[in-house]
Amino acid sequence: MTADRPPFRDPSLPVEARVADLVGRLAPAERLALLHQFAPGVDRLGLAAFRTGQEALHGVAWMGPATVFPQAVGLGASWHPELVRRVGEAVSREARVMRAKDDRVGLNVWAPTVNLLRNPLWGRGEEGYAEDPVLTSAVAVAFTRGLRGDHPTYWRTAPVLKHWLAHNNETARDTSSASVRPRVLHEYDLRAFRGAVEAGAVAGVMPAYNLVNGRPNHLSPYLGSELRTWTEQELLVCSDAGAPSNLGDSQAYFDTHEEAVAAALRAGVDSFTDHGTDSTIVLGRLERALERGLIDQEDVDRAVRRQLTVRMLLGEFDAELDPYARESAYDTADHRELAREAAEAALVLLRNEPAGDAPLLPLREGGRIAVVGLLADAVKLDWYSGALLHRSSPLDGIRERFGADRVDFAEGVDRIRLRTADGRALRVREPADGGSARDAEIALDPALLAGRTDLPPLTADPEGSVLDLIDWGDGVLTLRAPDGRYLSVAEDGLVRASADEPGGWVVQETFRFETHGDGHLLRHLGTGGYVSVAADGVKVAAGRETAGVFAVETVERGEDAVARAAAGAGTVIVVAGNDPHINGRETEDRTTLALPPHQDRLWRAAHAANPRTALVLVSSYPYAVPEAAAALPALLWTAHGGQAAGTALARILAGDVSPAGRLPQTWYASDADLPDLLDYDVIGGRQTYLYFDGTPLFPFGHGLTYTSFGYGDLTAAVDADGVRLSCTVTNTGAVASDEVVQVYARPVAPSVPRPHRALVAHERIHLAPGATAALAFTVPLSALAYWDVAHGRWAVEPGAYEFLAGPSSADARRTVLVELAGEAPGPRPVPEAGLEAADYDEQTGTAIVDRSRVSGDAVTPADPGVPGTLLYRACDFGDGVTEVAVTAAGEGEVVLSAGSRELARVTLPPTGGRYAYATVGAPCHVRDVTDLRAELRGPLRLAHLAFAG
């Protein structure tokens, strides 16, 4: 090459060769500097500064106005991969346009989130697509393909999947460990990631904050043994924010940060997101790790190659050839239409019973409509939303569609005054300038935006101000001034009416009443302090001793306003749900499935005043609303639907479009149906629609339309590619509509616990009245396999399999049986291979932990004071064994038995540490095929059982 065009700038060369050339031109210190999220430029090579990470979950986030699409769980509810692909394309096109104007906008997008929605109490459920790995994978493949673009060489954006691996709790999220046994790991959690990686549209992954089997996810051995075996493409692993420091701090997994960053780098982390824009701390740790020999130059170079590969694919070095360099699609008519289409596709009709001579929905022409509820005039954004370019609340949409003169509105807030002990009431003062908004602020991390101090604080006077009180559940309150602004607390501790909406990493707009004598203390949840009236205004102080005591004077109950509006209407639409920044969000799990009492009162008041009442739940997650589901004629759910949510809802209510969304997760009837939030064993814990043995309120895949569909015979044929299925679906009603055809499978007589039914295929189709569609699906045999822990491999069990087709997991319209050949499950070859402790079939009272800091599993009693048991089925001891060797760390006792017969009792003396394993033998006489039970007593960590003799 010529001197002015080195090989790394030659687009005719393979990417690998170009990256290798560029790495070779970088000095060791320059290479090391690329390992931080904010990588500096190298002027002498023309290498620009680069930042990993741009939030883009359902629109470009944190960088100002952009098209806002429905939340990810809403996109999952569409069951419409092609639609989701188009959403991903729109998001990435806007990212390109925004970057051209602001180079802080990144093209390495941290999206989508493919963590499975195992437990509906998880605070970040809004970020995922579904509780099912097949549906999640299908939607993730579509979204990442849209983000990537379809050029064979260059990528529009480079998606990173979040959060590797088995991450479903915010409670103690950086210190808790998910105990994930091999079957759950392979059949459930890994499957959600694998499809998108194999599809070739993923640039990398981000590990989660939590630990899996006692080992931090930022040291996950599965990054190498699983993830990077799924593709020949280089994958970039970006740490989550602050997680590298957690290894030495909150997790205390290493004694020094140098050991921590070295271990993460060797495990496969390539970019360190830590200490914000200040790279000196992490780079200093890496430098010292190099000096101490904890890592070597090849460890650094390997990570640098992965990052530069992504940058190469993004066209950074080929501006003249980059097909996306001159992108112009931003807030286009097509994007606005797509936002509406996505919001419509995401809406799920849960119930639609007669209210008179016909189902309540769609609404009849004529008559008054009361739109009521706390979310009736709201467009709620979440932590990963962009700023709105357009806004349509349910009230906006219904007024526009039906005519403002036909629509009445009652929000249903409780209107109150807060009076001090001396009889004064809190007063919201008018700002001198009318409260004009500050200039728009943009931060890479919106948590960095401080609260407003340019507005006057509250005071107290005899009259005071009437405040709007909303109880969001668990006693968490917001208070809103007459001008619509929420009471908030800035760094100076003064209380002001300054926030347009609750928000921020630490929400400063939430309060709680605490009973105190005949009144209440008002606690500010963001600081933990208490509100009082001081000479310079209403403020928050740390202690209760200076807290003000307030009496709540009710001016109007929300249910009274709702009842008045409902009584005068022909139909009532109650809009209830959550604020994504309160009671269920990143850092905070939910405590209950129940609808908050305030909102429960509102739908009951509306229904008591008018039986023609529909409840629309706008929320990031499911609710348990069995009484509403039984009493109300119509019930709908949608995730927060973005900028066009209100228009979409109104069109559904009017019948301009038939609803056809489907639930992406089970709606349980009560909290009693749920396992512990930290129980990750979906098989043993009987979780999700796959294993749940009870009756849900609404099943996975459920959703109604305004028409009816008939299903023709389901036929099946088996060949080398799998099971080929076909059926016909006919719109037998009078309304054009989409239908989501779902195909499930189950082995008829499995030898191990298998799902009641598991989704294997689906397709969303549109049919005019009377029209018929012929559908064909090919289900690969691998989709019917299970992880055989007895032999450490995938297996398709021979025998009969039932395939079921219908509109939900609980509504099989057609079924067909097929016989599959396969390898019959054999017993465990115990004398040859022994037993890995974690390869059990069943367990009680145990947890899987790390065998070492690098790889491997062991099993320990969950409570050292309570014995735990492991069951290994069908252990083949052949002609017999005479001794057992127990490999374990810690101290305690292992008791082996078969049936009621004790086989061996092995005492483990203290080994000197949790990773100091010793092998202790004992006599053990057993033969033939039998189930083996191991009881673990004391704080020991069992790794392996070997048998001989």
C-alpha cells in the first residue's frame, strides 16, 4: 500500500487483515486505552475517539428527541417479527442522523434486552420481550436485523444483547447469585441469546450485574464455552456500568481491583464501562495487572481486535463507501406511521363480553364517552426512552377519534391540602418568570441531570394550595401542584413544584405518609428525610425530630370525580397502570401483582356508576386483577405505547383496526402463584407457562380479536429437516383482522420433566372476512430436544410428540401426533464418569456455587444449618462398586442412599477454604441401576462423586 493509505484503510482487504494491521500500528499504551468505554483518538493514525454504548431499546434514548416506539415488552406482545424488524431499522436510521449532528450519539447500541420474563415482579420486565425463549429469540433476531441493516459488509448500527446471563432481579442485583442448573441453563436462558447471535446481526453482549452459580457474570465461562462458539464472527463484550469495580467492591470476589479487571479481561470482557468518562482509574488497574503478570499483551490485543472489528464494520474507516453515512430518515411520516402501527399491534384485548346485545367493544357510534383514570391523559416514558417528538395520550386519541364534544374526563386524583400543626397549608408559589422551562439538557447518563433550583420553594399560609395526590401502591405517593408540576427535591433540600414527571436514577418526586399521633409525617423517599416548614421554605431534613406533622384535608376524592363522569356517559374507559419510574424499574423490583388500591377504587367507582365500563391497563408488566376480569365486560392491556399510544388505543376502541396482540407472559391470578423472586429454577419451581401447574388469570399467548377464526386440519410429516406442519386458518367473522397462529409441542410420555407445551413456531397473518390462509412451519428436531444431564448433551427422546395449533397456549384448535425416532435415554454411566454434583435431576434446599473463580460448578446447602438433598436418577453401577470418592471443599458430611438404604457416610474435615478441594473416600456397595440420593450437611461444596471397585 502507499504511505498515505495503509492496509487498515484498504476496503479491498478482509476485515481481519485490516484490523491486524491497525493493531500493529498502535503502541501498547494506545491499545490499552481502547479498553475503556470512552476510547481516545489516536491523531497520528487518524483514529477518532470512540464510545461503546448507546441506549436504543425502543428508540434512541438519552440524546434528546427521537421517535418513541412501544416498550420492548409491547413489541414482544405484537408477536410480529417483521414489524419489529422495521422498528429496529427506524431506530438505527435515526441514530445515524442524530450522530451526524452530535458525535456523542453512539452507533454501538446496547439493545435489545433478551433476558426472559421469568417472574413478573422483576422491576425491569418492561425491557424484555417474553417469558418464552423461542418468542424472545424470534423478536430479538428481527430487532437486531433492523438495527444492523442489510448491507453485506457495513452495519448501520452494532447491537449488543443485554444482559448475559440469567438476570431477573433488581433486589441485591450486584450481590445475589442465581442458581441455574444445567437443564435450565441450556433449555431456557442460553436459548434466548443464541438465535440472534447465530443470525449474524449481533455485535456482542453485555454481562449482567448479578452472579450465576456463585460467579459474577462478568467472569462467565459461558462467554467462551457457549457464546463465542455460536458464530465465527468476532463478538464485543461490553461491561455494564460500574460492574468491573463491583468485582472488588460489593461482590468482594477479589482482594484487589487489579485481579478483578485481569480476570474479567481473560474471561472475555473487552470494553470496561466504569467511572463514567474518567478512564484513568480502570486503565491504571489494567496497567498494574500487566506489570504484575496477571494479564499479558495478547489479552489486551484480543480485546482491541474485537472493538476495532466493530468499528470497521460500522464504516468508520471507509466513509466514502459507508452506505449509511448520509442517512436522512428522522421523524419521517413513515416513522410516525410505524410508531402508530406498532402501538396498535402491541395492544391485547383480554376480555370482551356482551354489555347489552353485543360485546362492549368496539364502541358504538354516538353517545358520550367518559375517559377516566390516573393514566387517561398520560404518556409515560421509561428510563430507556427518548424525549417525545409527538404525544398522544388515551384522552388525546379518543377526543380526536370520537370528537372532543363527546368526551368527558376525570383523572381520579385525590385533591388535598396538607395542613401543618398550626393550621397553615402548604402553598405552591408562582415563579417570577412564569416557570419557563430551562434549555433542553442532554446527558449520556440522565442520572447526571440535577433537579431544578431556579423555582421558588413551597411555603405555608392559611389558604395553601390544593395538591393532586396519587398513591402508586405500597404507600408511594406523588404530589402535584395546580400547574401540573410534581413536587420534587433538589440538592439544596428545598421542596419545589419543579418536575414535569417523576424520573431520574433516584426519583426525587415520591413521598410516603407515616402515621404520627393524630397526623402524618411526610417522608421524602429519594433522600429518606422528612418534610418540614422552615423560614426559607418547605424543606427536607434528615431526622424525624425536626419533621413537620401534617393533617390531610381532603377536598375531593378521586373516586367521586370518576363516578360523576361515569354516570353521565354511555360508556366508560378507565385507564390504569404504572409509572415506569415508580414501584418496579431498574434497581427496584415490584412487591405485588395487585393493582394499587387507589386505582382499584377508581375502576370500582366507575363500574358502580355505569356497567358499560372497560378497563385499559397501561403498564410495564402484568397485574393480578381477577375481580375486574370477572366483573367488567371489557379488559385490555398495552405496554406504554410511546408517542402514538393514544391514537392507537382510540382506533382499537372504535374498531378502525381489530386488536390482535398476544400476551408475552403469563398473567397469574395472585401473588400466591409466584415462586420466590430469586428462584431461577423454572423446572423445579414450576414457573412460566412451560411448567406452571395452576390456572392463570390469562395464559401466555392469550389475546382476542373482533372477529372469529376457524382452523383447518393440522398435518405433519417428518423428514431430515424436522417436522413439517401445515394448516389453514379462515376468518369466519365479519371484520378484517390479524390472527397470531401459535404452534406448540410436547412429548407425550417424557422420561424427565418437560414443559406442558412449548412454543415452536408462530406467525401473525392478516385476513379479510371469509379469507383463508394456508400456513406451513418447519420445526427442527433440535427444537424438541432437552439437555440430558446424565450424559451432558442434547437429546431428542424417541416416541410420540403432540403438536398443537391455536390462538394461545391454552386454546389448541387442532392437534396432530407424530412418532419420532431418537436415542432412548440411557442410565448414567456412573463407574466410568462419576457424577458432577450439579448434574442432578431434582434437589431440595441446595444452591449451585462456583467450583473455582474461573469455571466449574459445585453444590452447597442453601442454608448450612439445614441439610440439602440431591437426587440422581437411573444411576447404572453395573456389576457393582465398593467405594466412593467425594470431592468437596469446606467441611461437613455427605450421606449417600438408595431408596431407604444408606450406602455411605463421608465426613469431610475442614479443607482450608471454599476453593480448597479435597477428595475423601469411603466404602460404598451398590450395583445395577438405581436412583442415588446425596444429602449434604454443613457448609461444604460438593463438586464430584466418583465410584470404583
